Amino acid sequence: MAFTELFGGFSRQFYEAYQSTFPLTTDYEDRKELYQLYYLLVHLNLFGEIYGSSVDQILKKFSI
């Protein structure tokens, strides 16, 4: 789900249908960026520093 939201998302109808079939947990929004981190790291590796600031932002948010 987090990946679908990373680069623009799908239609509202898609998310409503998904939610009605597989409800997201209440803490999904809190963890969404952690789920997206993997895909941003892959894009950073493949396409370069243009994705670096997004990776840095998530790492900073969740660092101890």
C-alpha cells in the first residue's frame, strides 16, 4: 500500500476498495514512511541522489 502512495498514488476508488477488503491498521500512517524507505533506497541506488533527500528525511525522522 505504501508503495502505491509513494509516486502519486492510484484513484480514490482503489483505496476505498482496498480498505473495505483489507482494512489498514490504525498505525499505518505512522509506519508508512518506513515501508516506503526500501523503495526509495532502491531508487537512490538506481537513479541517484535525486532520491537522497527523501531517504535522509525518513532516516532523520526515525533515528534514535
